[in-house]
Amino acid sequence: MNFPSLKNIPPIYLYIASTLCFVISNLIREKNPLFYGTFLAAGLILFLLGIYSRISNK
């Protein structure tokens, strides 16, 4: 995975975006299951990108 734009983003912003996606997904869980799954997957991907960014910067 070589995303030059993601290498410049500090991991804390990826964690905050991940948390925001998890919160939004829990708020719309009952109303729209499609968006629930989408936001849940986006939160997981952002979290994993934050971990990857943090490990690769060390």
C-alpha cells in the first residue's frame, strides 16, 4: 500500500475519523442498515490505516 497523501496525515486524525464513523454508524443503525455497514467498514479501515501509519513512522 503506497498512498502518499495518507503518509502525511497524522495517525490521531485517522483515529478521530474512525471514532466519528463508529458513532455515526451507531446512530443510524436502525434507520438505514446499508449506511450502518458502510460507516462501520469505513471506521474499521480508518482505524487500521491509523495503526499502519503509526507503525510505519517509527
